Amino acid sequence: LLRADTFIGQKLYQEAMEELEKAKIADASNKEISLRITKIKSIQQKHKNDVDALTQQITEAKNKKEFERAIELCNSLLDIDSTNQRKWSELIVSLKADWNKIRQDEELFANLKQQINDAYFNEEWERLVGLCDSALVIKQDEGIFKTRQKANTKVQIILEQKVYDNSVSQIKLLIADKMWDEAESMAKTLRKKYPEHTN
């Protein structure tokens, strides 16, 4: 019983239980052994409940992105759950990495929003589409999504205008080379494709 009491004093309950089981085999009628076994089982159950409750709180804090609180709770687990020190230490490292990633993403998102505003102001539509795409990878944002749609529409209009201008230039070259039929055919196709440009 003396060794079991020593283990209990050191909170090494599994070892204490092993000693008490040995003592019980040697002296099955000793009520002190049964009382100590019951006490240890009660302590172990309370310990398990405490660990489970803290683990649940950590999960909730992590899901709410309350990383500082989750890390504090892990430190509490380190204090009460000596058998799983490595597990809780690794969880702290993981939480710190997640927290750092979130802060970096927030900083990058804020930077991208500023660049988006600048590109919008300067009417840099192609650049704006790329910036919006980068921001939307980090965080879904309705305003940025709408800005991207508008910028994409502007890009399409500009590309269509370039195609139209290029076709007009080709027609002019055909006229300059006195290739009337080809120029008329190309002009007719162009009018059908871009009726808004006809007077």
C-alpha cells in the first residue's frame, strides 16, 4: 500500500492501480485497498471529464478563430494531463501556425483591397480582374465579386473594340490595295457582327 500511496501522491494513477491490484491479490479482504481503488477511479473519471471539457472548448475556440483562447486552454491541458504532453504541445504549435496564417491572409487581403481600389480608380481593368481573383481566393467578399464582374465586362468590351478596330484597319488596307470585293465582304461581316458601330 505504501508504494500505491506514493504513486497517488505523484498523480501516477495507473501505476497506483497496478500496485493496488497486486495488494488486492495478496490481501483480498483489505477494505483500504478497495477504497483507494474507488478513489482512483473517481479521480481518473474526473480527470477524463476535465480533459474532454477542455478539448471541446479548444475545438469551439478554434472554430471561432479564437486562437489565443485555444492556446491558453491547451496550456491548461498541459498542466492537468501529464500523460499527453506531446499531443498538447503539438496542438499548440498547430494552433500558432493556423493563427499566423490567418493574420497573414488578413494582411494580404487588406493590401489587395487597396490595390483593387487603386486599379479601379486608374481603370486598369485586366489588372483589376487578377487582383480580385487573388483576393477572392483568400476571402469571399460580395463587393470584390461585383467589382470583378464589372472589370471583366470592361475587359471584354476593350477586347471587342480591339477586334473591331483591327478589322477596320484590315478593310482600310484592302481599300488602299483596291481589293474592293474583299473589303466590301469584310465590311458586311463586320456590320453584322457589330451593328452598334453602323451609322
